[in-house]
Amino acid sequence: MAEVIWGLATSHVPSIGAAMDNGKTGDEYWKPLFDGYAPAREWMAEHTPDVAIVVYNDHANAVDLDLVPTFGIGTAESYQVADEGWGPRPVPVVQGAPALSEHLVRELVDDSFDIATFHQLDVDHGLTVPLSVYCPEPGDAWPCAVVPVLVNVIQYPQPTAARCYALGQALGRAIRSFPHEAKVAVFGTGGMSHQLAGARAGLINEEFDRMFLQAIETEPEKLAALTREDYIREAGTEGIELIMWLVMRGALSDNIRRVHDTYHVPASNTAAALALFEELGA
Ligand code: DHB
Ligand code: FE
């Protein structure tokens, strides 16, 4: 049977990927952020999954704004790296895990989550930057297969935080019922507080971020009870990406251990964070 071995929450800011791609991680601006990742990266390198389930949002790169599913799962053999305007990132093609994808889709639909399926999907920074946070130097291939799980966080009405947490719980059940041996890591991506445009552009709410970073471990129900308006007011229009951390958290049990976390301002125009949790078994 498949098992969840850890959960990683991480920002997916495109410039974090660009810093790695362009050899700038030791620069004065970036070094504190990447130093903060180091203990988590070392631990993950010793606890390697077979499959990463990456909960992320497409940023209108592969999913046209004319048709935005609330939740989706990639079912492809592989996923090309999206061209977001500067050419695709120089990172490997993402290999899929179609048998696991199809199992997850079926289990989730049977569990009343009406999931859209992506048989073809180019993956943008929302997915590739978290993979680089996990594995900074993949060489010719990423060290694990990937199942993309897409959440609409960019077009109103986004799913509620409670629905995302419930999706994560259903996802956890679905993973654990996959009848093949597989070590699975679940990534929740995006956040923390940020707003990229409008009158409040540049918004950082450290008090909210620190509350969220703590509560995601011990009080996820409290975060699931916040409305989408609460998220946007407190964390900014794009800070609502944090609801994707709740999908990851829902897939873990209550018996978890915080391996490491880090919080850094600024990365681009945002507050960036990472939180890593080991699953100790239900
Ligand atoms: C930026 C883009 C993102 O998708 C995000 O989550 C954070 C920052 C940016 O363009 O800076
Ligand atoms: Fe984003």
C-alpha cells in the first residue's frame, strides 16, 4: 500500500526559481532565504519519496481563464515545463505517475469531489519552483514522479479553505488505499502573504503569516474556518494561495512532527516560507 511520508509547505515565487536557475542563491539578497531552506533540504534528501503530489495553482499559463476548474488532477505520463514568457525554466521534464493519478481521481470522485482531469498539462512556476525547493540540482531528471493537483485560487469564487482541507483529508485516504508500494510526499504550495497588484500591492502581514505557520501544524481546523474574504483581507489577493497548504495538511494525520520551518521577507514582493512535517503514522 502507498503511504504518506512527509508534507512540505512552500512558497512558489517565480524569482526563487530564477535565482536557482541563474546561480544567484549566494547573493546578498537571496542567501538568507536559501540558508533557511538548508535543514529541510538535508532531511528530505535522506527521506526520498517515490512520488510527490504537488498541490498548486496554474497562473493562467496552461489553464485558460475562460475555463477554470475548481480542482483538477494531472493524469499524464509526463508534463512539459511551461513557457511563462521568458522561455521554459531549464529544469527537467516532470514525469507523471498515471496509475496513481487515475486511482486518486476515481477515489475522489467516489468521495464526492468532482475533479477535472488534465491529460495534457504544461506545469508553471507553481509546480516547478517547489520541486526545486525540494531538489535544487536535479541533473537530467527529477528524483521522483509527480502528480499535479490543481486548485483555483485566481478566479472568484475560489474554493473555501474548509473544502480544501476536506479535499486533503480525502486525498490522504485515497493515497493510503492505492494498492501498490509507494512512498508519497505531499506538497502544499503558494503564499505567504502577498498582493502583486492594486492599491495594496506589496502587502506583507507578518502577524497573520506567523499565526498561520504555527496553526497549520496544530490547529488546521481554525485555518479551515476562515473565509476567502478573511484570506484576501489578511494575506492579500494572492495570499489566498495559502488555502493550498490546507490540502497538504489534510492529507497528513494528527500524528506529525515539525522537522523545520523558515520565514523570510522579501522574496520578490512577497513573504516566503517553508514548513516541513514528518508523518509519524495515524
Ligand atoms: C509571484 C508570483 C506568484 O505566483 C507567487 O505565488 C508569488 C509571487 C511574483 O510574480 O512575484
Ligand atoms: Fe503564485
